[in-house]
Amino acid sequence: MEQYQTFKISEFIHKVSFEKILLHIIEQLKKHLLDSIASLLYAVNKPTIQKLVRQIDKLGEGGLCTTLF
């Protein structure tokens, strides 16, 4: 069976320990996480995103991924 990207990411997360990640990589990951959260907060009330949320709601539950809305 083909592995989905999210499965590969979760495998990596379960195999790596925080102590083995270099400090400069942790700092960069923090920046990426904060940037992602800021982008989400900025876009959440934009018309295009609202339209996307309505389309996702119409599709219903039971898919292969989870959304934040």
C-alpha cells in the first residue's frame, strides 16, 4: 500500500527524539510553526477560505484527513 505523506511524517515523529534535533533546527521549526499559525489566523475569515470551509462541510466527514475548521 502506498504511504501517504502524513503517515511518513508521523513515522518520523515517533522515531526521533527531541534531544537528537540540533538547536538551530529547533529554532527554525519554531519560526515555521509560528508563521503557520499566524497565516491560519490571518486567513480564517477571508472570503476564499470561508468558501473552502463551506465546500469541505458539504463533503462531510470520513475522509483521509482532518481539517482545522
